[in-house]
Amino acid sequence: MAASNTAAPVLVLHDVSKSFGPVVALRSGSISVEEGSIHALVGENGAGKSTLVKVVAGVHRRDAGTFELDGRPVDFGSTAESKAAGVAVIYQEPTLFPDLSVTENIFMGRQPLARGRRIDRPAMHAEAERLFSRLGVKIDPRRPAEGLSIADQQIIEIAKAISLDARLLVMDEPTAALSGVEVDRLFAVARSLRDEGRALVFISHRFDEVFDLCDTVTVMRDGSYVDTRRVADTTPSDLVSLMVGRDVDELFPKVAAEIGEPVLEVRGLNRAGVFHDVDLVVRAGEIVGLAGLVGAGRSEVARAVFGVDAYDSGTVTMSGRKVRPRDPRAAIRAGMAFIPEDRRKQGLVIDASVTRNVAAVIRRSIARAGLITGAMENRAAGPWAGRLEVKTSALDMNAATMSGGNQQKVVIAKWLATNPRLLIIDEPTRGIDVGTKSEVHRLLSELAGQGLAILMISSELPEVLGMADRVLVLCEGRVTTELDRAEATPEAVMHAATHHLEDAR
Amino acid sequence: MSTPTATPTRTYAAYSAPLWRRLLVSRETAVIVLTAAVILYSLANVPNFDGPLTLKFLLQDIAPILLIALPMTLIIITGEIDLSVASIMGLSSVLLGVLHDAGMSIPTAALLALLAGLACGALNGFLIAYVGLPSLAVTIGTLALFRGIAVGLLGTTAITDFPDSWSDLATGTIGESRIPLVMIPFAVLAVGFVVLLHFSTFGRGIYEIGLNDEAARFTGVDVARTKMVLFLLSGVVSALAGIYFTLRYGSARGDNATGYELQVIAAVLLGGVSIFGGRGRLHGVLAGVVLIGVISSALRLESVTVNVTNIIVGLLLVASVILPSVLGWAGSQLPRKASADPSGPRPDKDTATAGV
Amino acid sequence: MSRTDIEREPETEVSTGEALLVEPSRLSPTRRAVTTVLRSRELSIFLVLVAVVVLATTKNNGFLFSSDGWRNFLLNPSILLLLAVGQAVVIITRNVDLSVGSTMALTAYLTGRLFVDQPNLPIIVVILACLALGAVLGLVNGVLVAYGNVPALVITLGTLYVYRGIMLTWAGSDRINAGDMPRDFLSLGTQTVLGVPVLTIVALVVLALVGYYLHTARGGRELYAIGSDPDAAVLYGLPVRRRLLAAFVLSGALAGLAGVLYTARYGTVSSSVGSGIELQAVAAAVIGGIAIFGGSGTVWGAAIGAFLLVTINRALPSLGIEDFWQRAVVGVLILGAIVLDRVLARRQARKLAESRDHA
């Protein structure tokens, strides 16, 4: 490993593994973070970064490997223990208490006390304001956490972690939802923490941030450690080839498809506080990418189009026919299929069998007079599971026991079984292994080649750029630009995803 | 990966375990075996348990609970709960009495009482399914409301002048057998509910809502309508149980069947339905109701007071939910020992392995 | 500095109510406090209570302004108040305790039994014994819920039966009558200090202590956090199990205390003591603005809810409604309260979403 100086490592993980049932989430994780440094951890979705973070945080207990903090072996059984040992973690998904005030969220469990062990609210609010001014944000410390934007929620998480005064600060994609100005402020804080001698671990998908902020970078792939390098001695393309392990062009096998008539047309879609005046068209055989920051309203637009959520005004038409709002069944009848972002909560019924999941949408058509038996479902579901090569020993196996990639195949099988004309797919490869990932990409490309219209939402820029024929960029709920394949460069997309914010402030 | 129009490259076994094992190693089987064991023990050791009247009274006693347990099972599988069922029973009982007193024939009065039950269910269903209020709070409210209307209508008086022909019908048996007549409508309803829950697309939706209502919505299940239908069914069946209760005892009172809601829920949970929703089967629930009925009947014949029955039912209920957790924990501590015994009610595989 | 930043002049006119929600710091501390109180759920339910009392008193002067009326007004709700406070704390953690009625029955009988067997026992010993018994019964619930990972609804439904069964078995055909108990003890039920019954004072002191704890102690705030998002509470590293145990022990102990108060107030203990009161306690909490899924509401609200439930019961005859209709009125009240809460929550969510657009 490349040592930057003589500083002692604060955190050392070596050969750490973690499995959940048959699913190996982390095969062999290693990292060594020195004090007074910012260490980047990069890797594709499903490379095991978040699992590694959760082992450090005490959310999960490792199955094997060494884990040392300040040179002493540790074994955290809960987040309380890791906190007490001086580890602060910002998780990917904010974990706030919506009913409580912003300040209470920051100081829960360690509020400043006045005489008689009662909470010193004035001191607490003053401290919260001090934190917010250090981060350069305007959030009222007394307002409830409920209803905060994703970016503000992320800011609260950061404030929470900073206030812990930790030796080691781990940030799992803290910038995913932040605008340029907010990212700059966060980086300033991160650098000042580093200069105080703390150790920071920074996970990000954005290379410009890694090269801007970090001193060292560790690459992970498929649950394993790949390499650690000094940021000064490496380049983005080096990192990409380390992350992917093969050539990038091979990764996105884009098949040229004949683009046909418009299938989905959305006009002037509005929902107060979420998205505004969204227009979009997806044609047969076309893959349209919907890009933007987390919280920009991409998934919300997709949910509204599919009828899971309501919208205030606007129209959704499929092949010229208006689709009833707020009625997923009408959307399904119109030929829409929707593979949502959160597989475990929305994409499938995780505690139900493969059969039940694959047959979930088509069961109304395979039933006779509304009656259905398990055998009928098995007959209908088996071939579809087979076509997608779902790895399972039997059709009655629980979806919860499968790997993320296999679960995604079950979801895709469920929707392809309905023979759709439009496929909306939100984060198609989140949390799935590299092998399955390219399978999914190839499948999407082939489906488009057969004339399916595809609307794809993705936070991974290479995925959007590699797959989409056209890219729409959302920012704060508005479409800020539309780029065709030739125009779509990382810079153009990132600019459109953030410029709206800058203009507004 | 092949294209979706190509032939499948893989085929699968439908089930991971043979039929006998799937049948044997289930929560429902455990309840049925326990029920059979208690019946056999009682036949051998409890005087008069095999007497001619025991079976008749036992079935008559548990008939209202059997009836209401049918819709209650479906409701709890969706993850909701209906605490107002006993109050609907009371209300339909009072309406039957009051309307009959006002000169209506029993069938007309019963029909109106059933409609009232439907209306009660509609109120619950509307507030829960369409307004989106928590069912626990709503049905605590309607528990008080429906009971309040029942008591308000009749006060502390009772109406007892029901025609003998109808009372005989409620207490009669099928031919010369010991099976009460009420078991006929119950059997019809039971078959209907089994088909609805286990062999219909509607029933598949019920399970999906209970396991994950968001995913259900994403696959086009009409969550609100499903819940509405279930609360309507619960209202009607509860009203039916109330009518039976009234005719059987020949007395319409505002406080009839007070506290039955907890008995029904206890039986449903004992029968293997998860309070979180998504798990449970009707045969297990019916066995649970019979188990409670047999225990109280046997203890009564042994002149043990009703208190002990309460304790046993309560302990069974706690044990039935705690046991999977305890076994799961023990299983994680001693993997080999715990899996060596396949006969007992096993810890829920799903909850034990769901993680990540 | 942030102060000037945050308290800068509003760009758009915003109502005080909205400011309270989105940017409370923009209001002066006094104005904030006043607006908070004026807009609180507790105040609205309190006004309903006042309206009921005023109406009943105008119809029948003696409802409040007679020694009996005044005493009953304060005395009758005190038992339900104790149970509602305990219930509120449990519900705030996103749980429920249905066993309180049976716990209360057990301790009511224990009170009687102790006095029958040991007539010279000091009253305080009996009270402590009942508190301890209630706490132990609550601890059983808490252990099963916190360590068994099973829902409180099922567990406490089970212990509702078990505790009631134990009480009935223990009591057998015994009945405790007023004659069995020392006069000192029974006079506790009627004694007043400055016109306020002693039992009411006990209940109010408990209320004040619990309310103060929930508002100002770390542990109290953690109860809210656990109910607001149990998963986040675990991730945050809060001592979730310990707090849950404490909540159930408190609920049990208060039910135990309610048992003593019951015996002191009514003098007799029959087998049906406290049956069905668990649902009334839940109802009082819900009417008082405790969200059934935890995380919000105050015990003050629950206490006012308990007062309202009991007072309506007594007021109906004065208002010319047969008291048979009392339960129906209670039902309407509960439904009204949860519908109101839902409407308010929707409005709040909408306002917060719109405030994002203006940001």
C-alpha cells in the first residue's frame, strides 16, 4: 500500500468478509486510513463499499478478517459502540426522525445538559446554528425534520457527524444530492477536519470530487479489495479500468435500433414541491435516459407517470391515448411496465416466492374467472424465470434469499411477462454484481432493438451515457436540458444537473 | 442472457421440498396436531367429554368466533385489524330485537341488521382504506361507537320475545347428529373464504398487501379497494354472528358479545397468522378457534373455572408468537441442534434469513 | 453569522402558523411560545372539555358548583388519567399496552388482600407493593416485546388474558368489601386538600413528573425518537431495548398505582375491575393527540383526553341525553380526533412541500 507519510493509520481493515445468508456482500475488504488524510473509496454499485461502511459503523458484524481502530483490534456489535469509539458515519440514506426538530435530530442521545440533567435547549439550538453556519447553510434549527429536501436531510446528517467530534468520519456518498455550492462548503469543512488531524473516508461516484478532495484512493470490485493509490499518482481512466476490470466499451453493448413512433408522451406534468412542467417523449426502440442529482425528482416523475403517485396537472399519453392518473392498473393496461428504484421495498415482494413475484402482474390474465392455483402460477412463471436465467433451486424459494442481481432478474421477468410497450426502469443496476450488470445492459439494449420504448433513470453517469439515445436532465424538479447521444458528455450532464441551483441562489 | 422471445434456457422444480414435508413442517399442522392431541386427551380423561351434548354446545359456543375469524384472518393478513366486530355483533343483535319488537318478521329484521353490519363495515373501510387512517385507532373508535349505538337504542333492557321456531332453528342440530344447524351456513362461508383467500387473484393481492403494500401497489393491486371489501365482509359476517347469538340465547341486549373481538383475534393469531400481515392460512385459524373451544369446554367439564382458560389462552398466544423468535435465536446459537428436530413448529425461515 | 442570516426579513408574507412550521426561529421567543400553545392539539381538546363543562353547568348548576359535582369532576378521571399517561408513553414508542386493565385488577385485589390479611400494614407499604407488582407485570411485557421482537399488540393481548386469569384464580369467589379495609385508607379516596381530592393530586403529580421527563430528559426524547423511526433509532445507536423496557415498566407501575387508587375510591373489588379500561386508555391518548404510530403527542394531551372521556360520561344526562349514549359519543370523539389529526398532518406536509418550492 502506498503510504503518504509517517502518520499512524486510524482505521485498518484487512480481508474482512460479510455474507447475508447465501449472498456474499463483502468478499475481502481491506482499507487503511491514516490520520490527517482523506481517503476515497470507489467502486461500482454492488462493489461492497456500503457493506464495508456498515461493518465499520457496527451495523453489521464481520464474518472474518481483522478490524483495527487506532492500532487496537475492535469488534463493534452496535452503532453505539462505534460512536463511543469515535467513529461517525454518514449513511447513504438519511436516517432522521421526522417528528422531531432538526436540532433534536443532531443531538439525540447526547444533548447538552443544564442543571438537574435537563436538556439545555438554548445551548443546543445555539450549537446547531453554529454547525449550520460552519456548513454555510440556512436551515432553521427549530423546524421539524419532516419535509426537508434530500439535500437538506443530507446536510443534517453531515452536521450530526461533525458534531460528534469523531476521530474517523465515514461519508457514504454524501454529495449525491448536493448542488455545487453545497459540495464546495462540505469540502471546505472536510479539509479543515483533515487539517485538525482527523481521518476521513469519502465514498463517491464523481471522480472530479475524488481528485479534488482526496489524498488516497482505494478501489473495490465485486466485494473485494483491488488496489490503493495516491490520488496524485493516478488518473480517472486508471481508476475506471481498476473498477470495471475490463474495457468500458465492452460494458455498454449499445445496439443500434430503429427508432419508431412516440410511445409515451408526457406534457406539462406538475406536482407542487416535487416537479414542474415536465415534458418528455419516448419513442419505440429508443432508450431515454433521465439524469439528475438524487432528489431532483427523477423517480417522482416516473412514479407519477406510472400512476403510483398523483400529479396536480398535466397529461400522460401512451400511443396517443390518455392514461388515467393515479391508477397503476390503467398504466399496465396501456402497456407500461415499471421497475422501481428500491427493489426490496417496491420492486418485489421480498418475502414471497419467485413464482408469486414473477406471476404478480400477469396473474389476472392467467386466472380463470378470477380463480387461480399455485400450479397455474408455476406454469406461467417458470418459463419467464428461465428466460432471464434466474438462479434459484426451485420456484418456491423466497426472493429474500437471492442476490441483488437475481432479484432484479425476477423483477424484470415479472414485467417482461406482461409484454409491455414501454419499460420505465429506475436505477437498473443498483446493488447488483458486475456480471449481472452487463447482462442487464445487454438485455435493455436488445429489448430496445426489438422496438420496446425504454425510459431509464440512473445515477451512474457512465450507464446513462453508454446506454441512452437521448438524455433528459432534471434539476429541482424541472427539465433543464435535453441532449442527444452525441452531445451528452459528463460535463454537459453535470452542468445541467446543477446549474439551475446556482442560478437560483 | 437470451432475448425474451427465445425459449427458456433453464427450467426449475416447482418446489424446494416434497409435498409431505411442506405439509408437515408448517405452523398450521402444529396447531392442528395440538388440537387433535387436546381432543384425544379430553376424550380419554375428561368425564362426559364424549357425552351427547358436549359437541353440540362446543360448536354452538364457538360458532360466532368461527364465523368472524374468517374475515378477520383476511384483514390481519393485509396487516390491518378490526376491533369493532363484537360491537357490530351487539348492534345487529339490538337491531334484530328492536325491529322485531316493532312488528317486523324475523327475516326482514335480520336483513336490515345485516345491512347495518354492511354499513358499519363501510364506515371502517372508508376511513381505513380511502382516508388512510390506522385501523387500530379507527376500530377502537368504532368499537365504542357501534357499541354505544347498540346500548343507546336499548339501554339496559333486553328483548326476549323471539318466536320459538327461530330459536329452535338457532339451537337445532342437523337431523339426528350432534352438529348444530349453524354449521351449515358456516361451512358455506368457510369454503367461500378459503377460495377467496387461497385460490383467487384477489387473495394473492391480500398476501402481497400484507407482505409489502408498496410493492403491491407497484404491481397494480388496488390496495384501497381490497381493504374496503374485507371490512365490508367483516361487517356483514359480524352482523350474521350477532343474529345467530341473539336467536341462540333468545335475547337481544346492547352488551351482547362484549369482548369477543379479543377472543377472535387471539384465535386468529394462535392459528398462525402474523400480526405483521402476509402470513397465515385459514385451516390453521379454524384449528385455533377449535383449540380454544375444546380447552374451555374440557375445563368446564372438569369444573375448572373460566379463569384458567383465560390463562391458558393467553399463554398459548404469547408462546405462539415468542416461540419462532426464541427458536430462531437458539438456532443461530446452536445451528446443528436446532435444525435436528423438524417436527416442532419451526422458526420462520423468512424472518430468520431476511437481512442485508 | 448565521443569526443574521436566519433572521433576515421575510421575502414573502407568511402567516404566523406557517412560519411556526417552516422557520420557527424567525418568530420572537414569546411569539413562538404563544403560537405554539395556540396551535397545539392539547389546547383544542382542552377547549372541547371546557365547552362540555360549561354546557353541562348551564343546564345544571350542580354539575360543577356543588361539593359533589366539583369533587366528582376532579376525582373520577384520576384513575383513567394514570392509565392514559402510561399508555401515552408506550404509544409514543410505537407500541401499545393492552394489559393495563388486568394489571390494575390484580393490584386492586392485592390492595384488598393485604389489608384483609395484615390489617395493620402501613398504607405506604401497600402502595409500594402495588407499584412493584405493576412494574413487574410491565417488565414481563417489556421483556417479551423488546427481546422477543414481537408486536406489543399480541403480547399485551396475551398478558391481558393471563393477568386477568391470575387475578380471578387468586381471588376465587372472594370479594373485597369496604368493611375489610382500614378507614384511613378509604378516607384517602374522599379526602381533599384545599378542595382538591388527594387522589387527583397523586395523579396530577405523576402527570407532571412524566410530562417533565418526556420534555426535558434525554431518555424522554429518545422515546419520541424510537417511535418516530425505530430503524433509524437502532442505526443511531440509541438504547432502544432499555427504553422500551422502561416504557412498559412505567405503564405497568402506573396501572398498579391505579389499582390502589381504585380500591381507595370505590372500596370494593369485584372480578370485573378494569375490564375494557385498556381501550379507554388508548382512546384517551388518541383523543389527546398521541399519534397511534408513535413519535408525537404529549402526556398533557392524553391527560386532557382522559378528563374529557370521563366528564362527557357524567355530562350527558345534564345535557338531556340518556347516558346510554355515552359510548357512542366517545366513539365519535375518537374518530373525530384521528380524522382531525390526519387533516392537520396533510396540511402540514403540503405546507412543508410548498415551502421547498419557495426556497
